[in-house]
Amino acid sequence: TVWDEKTKACIKAEDQSLNDDQRYDAVRELAYAGRYDDALAVLALMTEGETSRVMTYQGFLLRKTGRIDAGIAAYQRAIALNPDNILARSYYGQLLVQMDDTARAQVQLDAIRARGGQGTWAETALATAISTGATYTY
């Protein structure tokens, strides 16, 4: 279910009264709570198709559920759709850190900075991951 601000109640994610922004917010909340499979199910209900934001979260959720190759493909698709998507670059870079590929993670960090991402969560999260090896779960 997804929280509907208008009705102040949880409704089925399939409900036609929900729009993609509401579903996207639910995906993020579910991911933050560690409910990755539930988040993937809601993400699949979004109607906007393969947009950069959808592919970013698909990559994150696939990564968190152990489907690394599919996650990489989703991140790469998100970045191809929008090279300025610094969140996709950060999450992709964190995956590269997990894979002990800090050189390629650094490329993503440099790209974030080159796109004006200094001081953002995306930059901080990836820089921390590169320096400590710790990645984020949201």
C-alpha cells in the first residue's frame, strides 16, 4: 500500500487515483525502510516508463536485492538518459566501491562534481564510500 495524502490513508499501489510522483515517494520510503522487494513492486507500477529517475531507483533496488548486473545496467541506462543525474552516479559509484573498483567510482565522483554536485548528498555519500568503504542503504 501507499500513503495517500489526500485521503490520509494507505491505499493499494495499483489504485488509479495515485500518480507516479506519489508512487515514487513510496518507493523511496520503502527503500529507506529496507523493504526493497516491496519498493520494486511499487516501482513496476509507475507508468512513466524508463525515465532516468525510475532507472536510478531500479538500479538501487536491484543492487540491494543482490542482482548486481541488472543494477549496473539500470544505473547505466539512467545516466545515458540523463548524464546530469548525480543521484544515479552516486549510487552507481557506491556499487563500484562495493565491487572494490574505486578508480571507476572516482570517475563518477568527478562527474558529480563537474555537474555542480559539490556539497550535495550525492557527492558526500560517494566521497564517504570511496574513503571508508561504507555505502548507504537509502
